[in-house]
Amino acid sequence: MAAQIIDGKEIAATLRKGIAVLAGELERTHGVRPGLAVVLAGSDPASQVYVRNKGKAAAEAGFHSEQIDLPGTVTQEELLKVVDSLNARPDIHGILVQLPLPKQVDERAVLLRIDPRKDVDGFHPMNVGALASGLEGFRPCTPSGCLDLIRSTGIRIEGEEAVVIGRSNIVGKPVALMLLEQNATVTICHSRTRNLPESVRRAGLVVAAVGRAEFVKGDWIREGAVVIDVGINRLPGGKLVGDVEFGAASQRAGFITPVPGGVGPMTIAKLMENTLIAAERTVGKNR
């Protein structure tokens, strides 16, 4: 029996509508309009598309949105001054510096400079530490979106055996920590894990974030498992595929995300949610 498709576009659209309602309420009751600033250094085409989509989503949610374009020759000091100016502005509640940055700029130094209270990407070490410690902080957008997609299936995460394939700071590690928060039993695997197929076959929940086209084979998937495919890879012919062999996996899984249209839309929706939360916290509201 074919798996049920987890429609990330629909789930993200519902989330964004709710965010727009709450943003409107915040402005009416407290005079605060959520503000998001996105900094783009250079002219990377993929980054330009991502930034444009984020600005569009912010406008649709009723946010104040700014895009700050900097040349690819920007110095680290110049970029840090831009971040400092945004940190100081009360009308900007979320700051996102689009990665990757030009090679002459130290990404770590820039991320450290962002006020953790405005770090809506959830990459600042203070927010990463809060996640690891189970404390309040911003959760990274893509992993947080993965958790929403899992919850949408109605499965019980608590006690479930979960395998996360990938150990990046952006997805693999944080999504594993979030699953631990939900009392799943979590194994982190990667491309060098011995007997990887056997580890995956034990899991009722699989999150694939390894960055290799169709790396996870369909016959690795346990019957009825929930499969969240974070990968997005372009094949030589131009087709976009995930990290999971979708056709074969969908014949075994109970639920599976498509690529595209699965995790991707949730990333931007969760960025909007984090920006709303940052704005709410300035008036003492804490969800």
C-alpha cells in the first residue's frame, strides 16, 4: 500500500495564515508590527531566490520586511556594522543573514554578532545551547518544520525509535535534539555509519538530511514508517530529488514527504513564526 503524502505546502500555508492573524492582533493590541530584516551579501542566484521568497512570506503575514543588499566585496567589518545597526533597531525583531557569505567574511563571527533575541534562524550558540539544555530559545527553522510535519501524521513520537541520517549543525543535530525533547529514542547516523541500512530498518521514524541524491534506498524503510526527506538535490537532467529513493520508499512507508513540496515550505513558515514570537516577547507575551 502506498504511503500517504505529507503535504508541506498545505501545512505551511495553514501555519502562515495563523501567523498573519496573530501578527494583526499584536499590532492592534500593542502597536507592534513584527519586523524582519534579511541581509544578502553577493549575487548568488539560489540565495536571491530564497531571500525573495522570505520577503514575500513576510509581507503576506503583515510584517514589516526589509532586504539589505550588500556587494560580494563587502568586508567583515562592514557586515558586522550592518548587524549592529539592526540589533539596535526596535522595529526589527528578527535578523537573518543569508548564507553562504563571501569567502572573505567569517560566518561564525557574523552569527555570533546577531542579538540572540533576534536570531530567528536559531543558529546563535546561545539558542543552540538552549535547545541542548531544554531551555527557552529559538529553534532552527528547518528542524522545527520537520517536527510539525511529523506531528501532522498523528503518530505518537514519545517512545518511537527514530533515526536521523545526517549530523549537520543546521538540520541533523538540532532535529535529533528536538526528537529527544519529545521523548523519542534517537540514533544519529551518517554516510560513514556501519550497517546503516539495518539501523534505518529498525526505525519507525526516519529523517534524512545527508545531502546525497536518493542515498536512502526504499528497501531500507520499515513498513509503515514516517519518512521526512530534508534533502534537495538536482540530477544531471535537472530533476529535483531528495535524499530518499522516493518511489520505492513510498511503497513501504506509512507517511512520506515529497521533494519538492515537503520540508521546504515549512522552513519559511517557521521563520515567520520565530519572527512573530520575537515581536511578542518585546511586549511580554511568551508562547
